[in-house]
Amino acid sequence: MDIQRASKKVESGNSPELQEAVAYIKEKLDYSEVTADDVKRIAALKVAMKQYAEQTGSTAIAIQCWSSLQEAMGIMPCLANAILTDEQIPVTCETDIHGAITSVMVQAATMNTAPTFFADLTVRHPENANGELLFHCGNFPVSLSVEEKPKLRKHFLFDDHSPGTHEGEIRGGGMTLARFDGDHGEYQLFLGRARGIQGPYTRGSYVWVEVNDWPLWEEKLVKGPYVHHSVGIHANAIPALYEACNYIPGLTPDPVDPTEQEIQAWLRGAGL
């Protein structure tokens, strides 16, 4: 309710922040499938969330996106999440607090030089046994998009869903995938390397990736204290995240690629 009231207040005004957010959406995205009111409402939500983060001293946000905001405000927050994540205030879906923590850690490990993206681990590549689809409804940072003007659309799962998703493939290349999670007070940090590959078109925000041994990854993810969400970044954040575990009581690193021995060798100065 707080964010709903704050967003409506922003929407009813004409602040420079709102004007800037509206202009950004119209410049960066193809918004032909939604209305001008939709654009303004999404921009107002982005501004309201950023103000709330600044007022509370928060460095990340976890939002209940599915589907309370749609019912309350008539939009999905995916694009607002994407824009804030691009501004180094990562927003995670489905009130995933551990995902928000992961995002802050991964972002800090790269000295805030690259945006994170928050993804579901979904299905295996149809032709690559070590390939996997990283996907979410429409929240990956706009700056990572392959298309020059990705689409701002209605949520695609159901006909009655509201607009607010930023859709399209993001760029590949090398990346780190991480997940902070815990069970019964014991916390682990999953770490792995991936690289973007070609794969079938899908809706939402997505990228197909290849890893060294997906069945091994799958075993670790299923048997560990992890859920289906992960955080990606187009940088090698693994050594810094591994080393950070030495200074965070109760947090155990859980690397899959590179191995713990390879990371330790790199930290001693060997090539990784």
C-alpha cells in the first residue's frame, strides 16, 4: 500500500524525475503496444521505488510483483525493476530477499561497474546438453538488450494481464551466475561461470547460456539450499565473492566452475 500511494502521488504530479523516467522509456523502448497512461504509470512506479530506497537507505529492493501490483495499479512492475537495476538499485521479483542480497553482493564484487540481471533457471537447451535458459517476465536491464529498441508489452502469460514487461534477448558473452541462500541458519553462496549462446526465441527477458557441466550444476542447485532464482552479471565476480565469504560469518562458498582449488590458485596469483 505504501508504494501504491507513493506511486499515485508521483503520477499525479509533474516532477522532473517523472518527466525524465517517461522520456527514458520513450527513447529506449518500442512502446507502441501500450498507452501513454501506461508509460506514465510505469515511470511513476520507478520514481516512487527509487525515492523509497533513498529514504530508507536501501541498496536493493524485493517487490511482490505477481500479481498484487497489477490488481492494485493496473501495471506490472517489470520495466520499472529493469530501469532501477540499470541504475545500480537492483530489484528482485516475487519478494525474493535472498535474491536481493545476491544482487548487492554480485554488484559490489564488480565495484558497481556492471548491472546485474535477476533470472529464473528454467529449461535445458533443445540441442545443447550444457545449455540452459535464463528467463524472467521482463525485468532484465534495458542496457543489456540485443535489440536497439526492445518492446514494452503486456504480460504475456494470460490475456487479462497488464502492461509493464520489457521483453527481448540480452547480450551473451562471459558472465557470473550466483545465488545466496540458506536453510536452518546455514548459508551458502553458489558460484559458476557461463557464456551466452544462441537459442530459440522466447517471450520475456532472456538469454541462453552454456556451462561446463549442467548436470553437475543441476545436482548442486537441487540438493543445495537454493530456489529457482539466480543473479547474473557480465563480469568475473567469482574470486571476489569467494574471498568475501572469509569475512562473512556463517557463509560458505559453493563454487561449481571454477573449482575451489582453481579459485584459490588464482587468489595466490596463478592464472584462472
